[in-house]
Amino acid sequence: MNISDLLQSIKNLFQPVPEKQAESRTSDPAPPQTAVTAELELDPAAADDTPPSHAQLHINVGYGLSTGKQRNHNEDAYFTLTTTFTYNENELPVGLYIIADGMGGHRNGEIASELAIRTVAEYVLKEIYSPLMSRDPKPSEYSFQEVFQLAIEEANHEIIQNSYGGGTTLTAVLIVGDQMTIAHVGDSRIYQIDEEGTLEALTRDHSLVKRLQELGQITSDEAAVHPQRNVLYRALGQGEPFEPELISSPRPSSGGLLVCSDGLWSIVPQKTLTEIIQAGLSTQQTCDRLIDAANLAGGPDNISAIYIEFSN
């Protein structure tokens, strides 16, 4: 679904009901399926007097940031926004979650990560969120992926102009209705988590070592201790042009997502990440435990994490 289609569906909701249609509802208790219901693939109202059942999606979010044990300042930044618009037995969940990891060893990495977050969040909110919540939605010519593409290009330009050599990763996920769109540059990660708590990486690291591993030139064990494991071949602020990784898929109906910097995933084994997530804690407690685990393992880098859980 593109933005234009979704906005038109929302706009249809606010159109006045003609008198003849209103009269027909008096004699016929089964209302017609609205455009919004069709677009969002929600269950149509039952064709009797029984009120339709509606299982609302809950998006619970935990988030956290730590300087770590071996750094004297923090170059990571994150952004979270979670809203739900419920109307006429339908709902429109909207969420935007972003992590940016300023590149250590470069000047003003913390400025680069802040600029990346601010620019991308502003662009997405202006092009997608504000029109969706407007009384008179105005369709956009861009798809969700195209909005992310333009936002990242703008962020890259801002960083080159204003961070004076700084660079950053950027990993973002946008939830709109039943659609999930990911934008990714660098080596922060997004994991999808199934109902059993098993993690699956949805993004690919844009690092030299990961590329060597993909080409079969080194093993995963060699990659873990490689002296150039933190060298990126794709990052914001480090030159033009470059292509972000853009992924669209249906939103998970259950389970969750973990968005995190390499200060978490490269330090804490995936088995430990899974055990913490499977412990049944709240989303905030889970996120706190994940960050604690990275610090207990030595905390050599800044640590940022956003843990998102879907439930009905």
C-alpha cells in the first residue's frame, strides 16, 4: 500500500453520509464495508445486530541508552513514536523507531547521529504522519520507501554540511497499519522476534568484515575478532552517493522487534539476547536487561536499544 491509497482511505472515513444511505441503515442493520476497512484488511462488521468484535493491537515499547564502560561520551541517539488511531471499529497503529550510532574515530560523531535522527524523523512525520492525522488528508506522490530514501538523502547532506567529518549509521522502522517499512545504513540492526522469543536479523551489516564473510573469505568466528570489524563501507556523512537498504513487509501481528546499535549485538551473544527476551519481563525491563548485559560484558562501546512488542 502506498501513502496515496492509505490517505484516500482515511479521507473517505470523514465524508458525510448521504440521507438515502443513512435511511437504508435503519432498515438494514448490516453496514457496507468502508474503504478504510478494505484497505487495512480488517474484519467487516457482522451482518446482524451483534456489535462487531475488535481486537485492538497493542504496541509496547522499551528503550534505553548507555555510554558503556570504556567511553567517556555517547555518540548514539534514538527516537521513538507510538500512536494508535481507533475509529468505527477500525484502528490505525503508527510507529516510528530510529537508532543512529555516531561513528567513533570521526569528529563530531554525536552531532552526526543527532542530525540523522532529527532530519529523518522530521521528514517522515511531515510526509506521512501529519497527513494521516489531518481532517483533510492530502495524498502524497511518494511511497513509504521513497519517503525514507528522500529523508536519508537529506540527512546525509545535512551531516556532510554541518558535522565537519562526522558520520553515523541509521536504522529505522516505520509501522503504518499492517505495513512495516525499514530503512538501514551501517551496522546497527533490526531483529524480528517470534512468539517463542527467537531472533532473526532483518538487516544486513554494511561493514567490510561482513562483506568478506558474505564472500566466503573469512568465517563468522574470524569476523568476530577481525581488527577491521568496525569499518563501514556505507554510512551517512561519509560521501555520496550511496544507497540505503529499504525493506517493506507485512507488520508482525505478534512477537516483536529489537532495534539496536552494535554496542549491544556485537558484545552480547544472540543466545543471551534470546534468553533475556524470553524471560517474560515488561518491554522496558527487557530493554534495561539487554543494556545491562552489554555493560556486564565490558561495555566497550556506546549501547542503544529499542524493544517493540506486538500483542492483541
